[in-house]
Amino acid sequence: MIPADPERIITAARSWLGTPYHDQASLKGVGCDCLGLARGVWREVVGSEPFTMPPYSRDWGETGPREVLAEGARRMMIEVEPSYAGPGALVVFRMKPRAIAKHVGILTAPNSFLHAYEQLGVIEVPLTQSWHRRIAFAFLFPEKI
């Protein structure tokens, strides 16, 4: 797979800024959660989603041994070491030590990222040390398939 142009990813992601937070949604300007944001950027840059997203609960990643988000991303994206992830990369965060990685964002610069956050919607924020140390996985969007 060939990686998509990072600038296209960032432009597409920033077009979602201000979209309200809505669990399990993926509609620009209407509502999305963090995964819905990634799905929307995928549709804009890569094309149709390769599979239907099954319903998930808010606490889906609180238990269990499987890294569901990482496994799904590996099926359709290019995995890179988190330390090599640059602007345009999708990063998967582990919100608690030893918990399942269950939050995603898109790097927009070496020190900032964009994500959908409950009560705030889609925002671009600094990639603080607190956020940086939570990155468990990183992936590149592929060019159109």
C-alpha cells in the first residue's frame, strides 16, 4: 500500500472542526465520535468504507484482551511505529495504563492533533506529553484503493 498525502488527510480532518460530538455517528457538521471522524476522513480521502461498523457501547474497551481498534486498522491501513508517526497519521490512544486502546486522533503537526471529544466535538489541540505518552499505535491512511 502507498500512503496518502498527509496534507490531504489534514485538510480533510480540519474540515470536520466544530462538528458536535455524537456517539457512533460519522456525519460532518452534524455529529461524530473519534472513530466517526476517522471514518469520515477515510471516506473523503480513500473512498468507501471497506466494511460496516458494528454497533459499540461507550464502555466497549473497558474489558477484554483484544486491541479491537488496532486490529481493525491493520486490516486496511499502514501501521508505523508511534515514534515515527508524523502529520496525517492516525494515532490510537490508550486512555488508562494497561487498558485497551480506544480513542483515536489525527496528527496535524508534530505537536498537535485533531480528535472528537465528548462535550467538545471535533477540536484541534496540542499534543501534550500527557497525550503523547498515551499513543499505543499509529497508522497511515492509504492512497485510494
